[in-house]
Amino acid sequence: MAVVVLPGVAPFELGVLCEVFGVDRSAYGGPAFDFSVVTADPGDVPTTMGFSLAVTDGLERAADADLVAVPAFPAGAEVPAAVLDLLRDAVDRGARVLSVCYGAFVLGEAGLLDGRRCTTHWAHTETLAERFPAALVDRDVLYVEDGPVVTSAGTAAGIDAALHVVRTELGARAASVVARRMVVPPHRDGGQAQYIAEPVPACRDEGMAPVIAWMQAHLHEDLTVDDVAAHALMSPRTFARRFRASTGTTPAAWLNRQRLERARELLEGTDLPVEEIARRVGFGSAAVLRHHFAVLGTTPQSYRRTFAGPAPA
């Protein structure tokens, strides 16, 4: 995996890519990528924050990378022809390319957005559409995957897009390990990419955290709002109000999303029958699990065929 930096690179967006792909998490059961940061002219590369980066690898280091990423850089800055060639070659040989924020403009210059759905920071979507009229710019999403091209909106949306790439390539468990180490949600809905579920909202109320942990540990049970409220020593009405205030959703919707995420992990990492997976995650039957899988535009069996890795012994 290689990150291409241009003069004026944005440190946060670069840091997102370094954190997701550049840290060896094999000790925690996560992935370890062959990671490099490259530039057209090795040496000191200035950033938008007034300091420079010492980048020693040239573009040749990225010639066989499975993923080439471009973080944000100043609007209107010139992109070296060698960088555009590198990105085109990457797509031609079957690799992925990923942009964060304004990095989408580099992909546009390379012609990689023509006829593809894409996005960038909301403040630049109009400009992106004007500059690359053949691109199908989606202004209302966190990230978009169209074939080998993944584009994300601004700043933190790059985390979501990068974790989506990890999930797609290595599965939900690998993405979850990375997310836990980064202390971020495993994923937020990109809004468009196939097989991406609804987000699992984080908890904003520390007082609700033990209750939510209890709910996660009892996903397999037929929990009702009354059951959880009783555990929390609250009336159902008070509990429902506090839960929505702390997570932004209802207890039932939260449970269904958590159960769906757990089902995906079991489909990917085990050979358990779908009926058994449905029972273990609290959906009760395969029919109910299939119903909830409809939000992914697929079925549990099709999802397993697409994403399942080797089952553990």
C-alpha cells in the first residue's frame, strides 16, 4: 500500500492513511500492511501546517502497490504527470485507488473519475463537478466506491473510507481490530457502497455505557425495551429517552444493527449454518436474518460467498 504526497499535503488526512494502513496490528489479531509514503521528488515535502516531511521513497516504490492513496493537498496545485501516470497504471493493473478530501481532484486529473460516482469535501463538490463534468459527483455521502476507485469526503470521512477498504479486502474482524485501536466506530455508512450496513452509533452518555455493554453481551436473547430498562433501573419511557439522547437512535434499532454486525462477523469467520448464526445473534431464525440483510442488498449466503475467509479450526 502506498500513499502519494504532494507539496502542501494536509497532515491530518495523511495521518489518517498512516494510522489505518501504516501501523502493524498483527499482535492484536489485526492486519499488517506493506506500507510506504512516496512522492514525485524525494526529499522535504512541505505541508499545509508550515512544517515539512522527509520523504525518501520515489513513485517507483508504489509501482506494484495493491492500493494507492492520495490525501488532501492545496486546491489548484499542479499535479506532476508522473503521479497521474502512476494512478492510471494502478487502475489498469487491477489495483485500487483511494482519495481523501481534495485528493479526489488528483484522481479527476488522471481521468479516473470519468463515468464514475465520486465525492469530496462538501465545500468542493460543486468545483469537482464543474472541473470534471464526466464525473458523477455525489454531494451527500461520506465516501463512494465505484469499481477500483474509492473517494471520501473531508477529514474524518477518510477514516470511514479507509476502514471500508480494510473490511472489503480483509473482512469485518480486521476492520474492527483497526477501529478499536484507533478508538473509532468500526464503520459509518458511506451511503452508497455495496454491502455497507447502517452505522452503529457511538454512546455519548458515559452513564449509559454499562447498559450498552450489557446489551451487547446479551444480543442472543429476546430483549425488549422493558427488559433493558429494568436492568438499567429505569422506567421504559425514561430509558428510551436517555438511550436516544445518548446514541441518536432507538434501543430496538441499535440492537438490530449490532446483531447485523455480529452476524456479518460470523458469516465471514465461521462455517456455522445461517440458522445457527441467526439464533446466536438474537434474530431467532434465518428468515428474520435474511429480512435484516436486505439493507445490504444481498442475502446471508451471498454475503458469505463474497467475504468469507477460512473458517477457524
